[in-house]
Amino acid sequence: MIRLRDSIPTVRPAAESLLLVVLICFAQIGCGQRASIATPKSDMFSPISVRLHPVFTKVSHWENTPAADGLDVFVELTDAFGDQTKAAGSFVFDLYSYDPRSPDARGSRAFQPWLAPVVSIEQQREHYDRTSRAYRFQLIATGVRLDRPYVLGVSFTPTGGTGRVFGQLILQQSGG
């Protein structure tokens, strides 16, 4: 007659402890690898640069008048992969007169800075243009002239305040 107790092999306490340590080590190594693959670093998709689009950003007139009404601005944010991306935060735009003698071409400030937040879903939908994959802003600047060059500066501060990026573009108008 076989008793139940006789059919179960006995394990020595030292061997049992070693087996337990080995299993725990394998479990930790396996879990750690899966966690790093499944959850990429979120800062890889944070903007690392900002660019004012040189073709579409210009002094514009939206009304049916010969005078300019403001600036039509297209801004691209780029992530660590070099891809255009979206981000929650605030843009600040500065317009300066053009001074070719200045090291960065900025002369005197032409207008007060514009603050353009894109922190809510509504603001993202209002300003993000899917076709150009850039943010679009119409900045009212009564008195800006079509026949003068300007320097447009932009800074973007992500929500949370870390990783501020800057860009600049010289606006050369063709006149009229």
C-alpha cells in the first residue's frame, strides 16, 4: 500500500531556499525587461526644438484693405526622433525690427509679445493644423508693414515649465 506521504519527494531546506532565490531572480529580470519595453520614456516625445515655418509664416492682411493686419504664423515642434509633435504648453511670440548689423538680426521691439497657450483640448483643436502638422496662429499687429523686414522670435514652454525651446525667423516681404 502506498501512502500519500511516501509519494511526495522531500526537498532539503538548503536546496529549497536556493530554488526560491533563483526563481525570484528570474522573475525580477523578466519583469524588468518587459517593463522597459512596454513603457517607453515619455520625454522622447517631448519637444526639443521649435521652428517657424519659413514658407507659410508671413505678414498678412485678412481684411480687404491694402494695409497689413498682422502675422500668419506656422510653428512646428520637433521631438527627439526629428518628427513633428504636439505638446501642451505656451508659445510666446516677439516681433522685432530687422537690423542686419546686430549679431542675431534683432533690432528694436516692434510690438508687445503675444502669448498663445495650447493647454486644453479646445486650444489644441483650434490651433493645430493637421495638414501642415504645425500650430497656426493669426497674430493681430495693426501697423505692421508689408514693405519692411522683421525678425519673429518664438519660445515654447511645455506645461510643467521644463524644456523651454526657442526659434527665430527673418521675415523678408516681397512688398504689396
